[in-house]
Amino acid sequence: MDDAAADVRGKVSMAAGRLPDDADTPQVDKYDPADRPIMNVAVKNDGRTDMKTLARYVDKVVTERLQTVKGVGGSSLPASATGRSGYG
């Protein structure tokens, strides 16, 4: 896969010179379908906590604790829950 990625990066690099001057530099990332999440966790608000506080708790406490579990490659909170762009 590394050879294929290098080949694609080379082709994209050659084509980048034909893009408009104001275009962003193309970025090539490798994606492995095996890296998909294998578990999703939902958090329900009991109505006594505002969403911003709940999202902050999940972001700072729950996701950080999940990351300490052996075998967990990572955890993240969708941007829609935090108000950030992208995934955190």
C-alpha cells in the first residue's frame, strides 16, 4: 500500500502545478477500512444538564478515560457535539 500511496502522491504533486494559484495544496491521505470505529457510545441528557456542559464532560472525561483502556486505539467526540469543526 505504501508504494501505491507514493505513486498517487507523485501524480498529485505533478498535477498540482496545473491548479489555480488560489487553490489549496492537494493532500493525499491513506485510509484503512480496518480503522473504522468498532463501537459507538451514545450519551443521553437527563434534562438537568445543559448540552454544553454535557459535551464538555464527555469530551474531557469519557473520551480520555476510554483512551486509557487497553486495546482502544482512540476515541473522539463529533464536532456537532462540541461546536468545533472536524472531529476532536
